[in-house]
Amino acid sequence: MKLKKTIQVKIEYPETNSLDRKCKWICPELTAIDGIGELALWELKGLVVTIGFINDEQEKIIGSGVMIAPGVCLTATHVMEETRQKNALVYSFPCENSMRIWSPRDFSASEKVSVEIMPFQKKVPRYMDVGILSLSPFSKFEDHENYMFAPLEVSIPKIGERLWAAGYREIDNDGVPTLAFFCTSGIVTEQYLQGRGTFINGPCIEVAMETRGGMSGGPVYNAEGKVIGVISSSLEGAQGPSYISLIWPALLSTVYAPWPEKLWPKQTAGIQISADKGVKILGSARIDDEGSYKIKFPKQSSESMLAVLETAGIKLPEEDYDFQDFSHENFEKFLEEEGIKYLFVADKEIFDQGLIDKEYTEIIKLFQCFDASMLEGLEDLNIQSVKLLDNGNIGIDALYNIRIAFLRLRITREEYECHKDLISSLNSLQDQEIDEDYICYDHYARPFYRVNFTYNIQSGECQDIRFQSLSLKI
């Protein structure tokens, strides 16, 4: 593989292991245009890296990554696994006539964690396709450019939100494999916060944008220019879609990081390891006493949320008005109705996973919820964030619960006869009804939800709700 412009690099042992130049964290300026375009290799001044190996005297690209702190790169797990197997090197392009070559030192990937994004959520261990890689200079850097790094943000991109991605791949240049750098953009079309089956186990999103082979592991940016995830996979075509692994599972990963000397405490680097010139991030994660991986998202102020409404052209009262007032006036009825409906339209697997463990949880799992009603309404509405979407509407993330809901449960007569004694022992099952095929009961519950939905500016109505998580206190 060749570069469109040949860059000669003299392999010379580094003179020092110290941080020999300034560090800058940059947020690229991004243009809201669909599609993929080729940029100069050095467009982002060494911020995005390519990972490859030599095969038959040809350089082969494995994937991409992004520098997030001195000696630390964020990339995809599957890229790191192949990096280890192929003894690959990492390359970056800080300016037009220079290339830096990095040597991988250590990586933390394929972590099995149980991510919790709302209260009472059940722990489900999953392997994740995002992690960190530590690097040190393979040879002396001949350029005099600063080191560039990307700030991170822990977030749930909203349906309809525009994102950008960057990475390298090989292209055919008159029969010669050539390295090229691409940037692409598109709209979020789906969220898979519990993973996408066996395809991608960790929290990920689907984006209607084109990405290409070799871009895997490359950074995905929000409108503010902060990295929120990495490219995991994609389908061929102008609209993809592409699947993006969110950064959350990598927040507590650590790696051995001998370079630069004296920067990382005990030569241990990580996204949440405190160090001068360490990773810059909004949001955090921690492990609680029960082993759950708890995510803390950046808090958006009421003033910031109201500013989004005003930018969208919504006229607001001039005094003593906050976003909570707006949300109660415009969101509550919609969230109550959709929350009750979700209890009986959700897949049984989702319903069963949402049941908070009690001594009688397994009895409830024998039943199918086929209807629900509300006795007492919405409580504790907590708007997490709002964002102006590409189409001019507003995307909203929210937590809430319904104080008392009655679940209408049923079981086939055959199943009932098999478990009759067990079911009869549960006194909280009420109002038995028997028909030709089923035995039916009522049971109360307090459901907790995390949702993403859209507020339509033109109609003043809520729409396009996505349930990110459900917990049921029974």
C-alpha cells in the first residue's frame, strides 16, 4: 500500500521517553452534509490514526482509532484483537510531509460488564466492541507539530441526531493499493442500548451513513466535536447503515502505559485515571457494591434546555419558567399513555428481564402481559437532555415512572394446571377470570422507564418514542 503522496520516514530510535511537545484537545468543525468524502491524510493533524501490518512487502490496513491522551488511543475491540495477532503498528499524519509510527504496548478490550443506565435495572453481562490501546513512539518523530487529542462525551445519541465519523481505508489508485482518509456523516436511526443481539453485544446505535472497510475503530463525533463512540461495522451502500459502539464500556478500562514517562501514575493509563494531560471527558462510570457498571451522563441545565427550545423557535413565558414546567405541560400525558401501552406490547423477554428480583418473580414470568391500565399516574419525570435535531424538531432523553399500573396477566389452562399450587400461593394475583383458553389475573406494578422521544415543533406533539430500558417493581 502506498500513500497518494510519498512520505519517507527515517527509522531512528527515539531520543527521549518524555513528552517533548505541547498537547492540545481539539473538537473538529463539522459540516451537516450527508455522504462520505475524502480528505487529506493530515486533515486532523494526527488526531485519527490508522492501524496496519506488513504482508508480502505491502502494508495492510486493519482499522482506525483516535488519540485521546498522550500514549492512549480509543478503537474497536475487534481491531485491537487483530492488531495483537498481526503485530501491527499504528500510524498518524500530523502534517503534509510527516508520518509518525507508534508501537502498541497494551490494550484492554472484550470487557464483560453489566451496564446500568437507570434505577433497578437488572444486570446483564455483555462483551463490548470498544476499548483503549496504549502506544509509544516506534521511532523518532521528525515533525515539530503539537500532539492532538479528542475530548470524549458519555451520551445516548438521539433518534434524528446527526453524527460524523472518520477513518482510513485502502483504495485502488490505478491498480496500486493506496491509503486514503475519509469523513462521513448521517442521522441516527435506531438505538440498541442493550446490544444488538449477538451481532454487537454492547450499547450501540444505528446511523444512516456510509463507512468503509478500514474505518472500523475510527471516532464518531457529535455536533460539538466530541467523540461519543467508535465505528463497529457497516453494510455496503450510500446509507449504510453503520453501527457505532458507544464509549461507556471503556471508561474503567486501564492499560500499561510506559510512555510518556512520569505522566501516568504507576504507568497505568485509563479514561478515568487522573493525570496531568490525561483524558478529557464529560460523564463517568463506576462499579457499585453489587458489581453493576453505573453510568453517569453529563447533566444539562434547565437554562441550556430552554435555550434549545428558543433556538427551535418556541416562545416561552418571560419569567419564573423552567424546563420542568414545559415538560409537565407537553410530555406527561404522552409518556403515561406510551408507558402503559409498552407494558403489553414489549417482547416477553424484555418484560421478564425488567422484573426486579423478588421471591415470586419466577411465578410472574409464567404469565404473558396482554393488557395494562393506570391507577396512579406519572411520577419523578427527569429530563436528562434535549437536543435540536437535524430536521428542526427536538430530541429528548427522559427517566420517569408510573406510580401504580395494573398488569393484566394470562396463562394457558394447560400451563396453569402444571403450576397451579405455585400460582395459588401468590396472594398478590387478583381478580381471577377463566375462559376457554386462558386463566387471567390482575397484578399491580410500578414501572420505571428510560426513553428517547421527539417533540414536533410544528404540531406541538410528541412522537417516535424509543424505550431504552424498563424495570418493573412488583
